[in-house]
Amino acid sequence: MTFPFHPTPKPQIESYFQAHFSDENLKREAQRASVLSFFFLFSTVMLVLLQPFLRADNLMYLPGPIMLTITPYFVGMSIYEWGMRRLLLRQLHQHQNLPTFFKFANASFEITSISLIVFIVSRHLDDPLLILNSPLAYIYLFFIILSTLRLNFWLSGYTGFIAGAEFIALYFLITTPTLTEPYQEIDMFVHLPLMFIAKGGLLMTAGLAAGYVSHQIRESIRDTIRATETEQQAVLLFGQQVSPEIAHAVLEQKGNYQSRHMRVAVMFLDIRNFTNYASHHTPEEVMDYQNTFFGIIIDIVEQHRGVVNQFLGDGCMITFGAPVEAENPAEVAVEAGFAILKELRKAVTDELMIPTTVGIGIHIGDAVVGNIGTKTRQQYSVTGNVVILSSRIEQLNKFFKTQFLVSSDVYNTLAKPPETAHYLGPTFVKGVDQEIELYQLF
């Protein structure tokens, strides 16, 4: 009787750049909105605090209609930008960027709102053009500078363009033809069209400069994310050949992973009657079976922070406690062993694989962990007597007709031994001079 095999699908390497660049963009947008919200709130507070000084300087008209115009505008813009910040953070949480059209519309609203307030305030001045030389008009520059955080050249350029265009339009909208020749030198700076057209042109140029800066920041972030993406792919591809833990450890040390002594628990796992199965099935069926089987093993081992060091065709060698240290590697190994047996039974019940019996052996001890080989070819390896003994212990499952054997060194580290544990007594192990005490766990 045969059952269908469902090999574990290999995860596709998702573009790290595509997944993270939009998030970085939203973060910068949220930072921009936060700064603008604080700026308008700060400006509101400063207007209130400076009111006595304005009165002392005989600027009695400022606290009147003008204050009642500017203050609500600053408060409203602070609330608006804070609302934008919340919207951007919600989009960031959902990993969904805002449409480009929305960003252009937002830029238009921000700049036009300044122009509107400037125009309203100018109606309260004897010389309306004075407002275009006041600090209120410099808010245009503040929006242009912060547009760099949008990481979009065209958005920054657009912000500068509409700011300059509206500034020039305001001049012709609010100017009054009261200037006649000959005029004083100061009039040239306060009233002549050329000065205001030049200022509007500078705002447009500032938008292009901000766009250039935002483009450079964008490219810098691109390069950083691309480099991280390359590293992520290297870890994933390398991790498919060894393990993610080993890949990270080797990459962190630039391939020169120094050997060192570590206390590790080593598990050997063997599929029973695999040779007989392989001889009666096609290579494709055998490969599908192995992929299904080892897919279960790998998932469980990774959940328990272990490392599959070697695939042996009909089994594998697994270590716990290296290269990532564990407080009690033997206990973690035993937990992983029981999880493997449970998942294999479930896979058989769900008809994901044919009935499979395995043998598991675990021993704990000191081992030398690191790379072995030459400069051109190296391999991560765990060597030591603990490896040999765990392999021999696994092989004794056939002799005792058991599935799960551990040494007394492993058993004695267990905080709560399983109820199925059974002491088998001292046993001679091939290649070892002295007897080893064994426990059957299942």
C-alpha cells in the first residue's frame, strides 16, 4: 500500500527591497509629518508668548485680526499634520504605501494653504506687499526642505514649483499700483515685480535642490537595502546547504569561522528499512519521500534551535548547542526527539507519507566546532567522541528493538524525565572500552 508524498515546498526568495523600501518611505513621510506638526504647534506657542513684546513695540494691530487669522491656521495645520502622521503609521503597519496622486494632492494643499493665509493677512495691512517679506512667507521654504524626506525628486520639485508660482501670483494679486517714479532705493526691494519674481524663482530652484537631495537619500537607502537583500539571499541560499544558524555564524566572521570547544548534544536519526524501500521504488519516489521526511525533521529542529549538520540518505546528524549555545542542549534535544516522533505519526495518519519507523540516539559532551578544510574548500563540522558515541547509541536501537535511546549523561540533565523512560543498564558500545549506561525513552 502506498501513500502520496507531499514534499515541503522551497520558500521563494522574496525581494527584500520590494518588501522594505516602501516601509522606509512611509517612515520618512511619518517623520516629516511629525516635524511639521511640531513646527506649527511650536509657532502657535511662540505667537502667544510674543504677544506682549509685539504690544511693547507698538505693533498693536498684530494681536487683532492678524493674530485671529494666523493662530487658528497654525493650530489647524498642526492637527492636520498629526492626522497625516497617524495615517502614514497605519499604512506602515499594513505595509501599504500611499498612492502617488495622494502625495501630490497633499503637497498642493499644504502650499496653497500658506498662500491663502498670506493673502488673508495681506488684507489687514496698509501695505499688503509687506506680508511677502514677513516670516510667514518663509514657511514655503520649510515645506520645501522637509519634502526631501519624501524620497521623491518629482514631489520635491513640484513642491518648490507651486510654492514659487503661488508666491509670484500673490504679488500680482495683492499689489496696488501706488509706486511712482522717482522712487526711493528701498522701494526697489519692497515693491518692484522683479524682486518678487526672483524670490519665486529661488523657491522653484530650492525645490529642485531639495529634489536632488531627496534623490541622493533615496539612492543611499536603495543601496543599503540592496546590500541587506544580498546578504539575506546569501544566508537563505547558504542556509539551504547548511543551516541558517551556521550561515549567519560563518558570514559574521567572513568565512573564517574559528574552531572552539563547545558542550553539545548530538542526535543521530535513522530511517528503518530505507534500503529495502529504495530498491523497490523509482528515484523520483525515493526523492519525494526523503524531501517529505526531512522537511518534517528540519522544521522541528529549527523550532528547537538545533542544526542539521549532515544528511546521510537514510538519516541525519543533528546538534543542539552549537553554533548557537543552549543552556541545556540535552533537554532541548530530547524535546525535539519526541516532537519528531509525534509529527511523523501525524504525517502517516494524514497520509502524507508511508508508515515510517525511525531510530534516535542522543549523547552529550564536549566537541570541537568550526570549519575544516583548505582556503578553497571548507566545511562546518562538529567532531569529537560525543559524535561517535551518539551514532553508536542510535545503532543499538536495532539490538534493543527500541526507537529512542539516550545515554545516562543525557538522562541526568533532564529536569522532568518522560514517563516512558526505562533504564537499560550498562552496555558495551562498539569502539568504546568502557560500558555506557543507556535509557530507553520510547
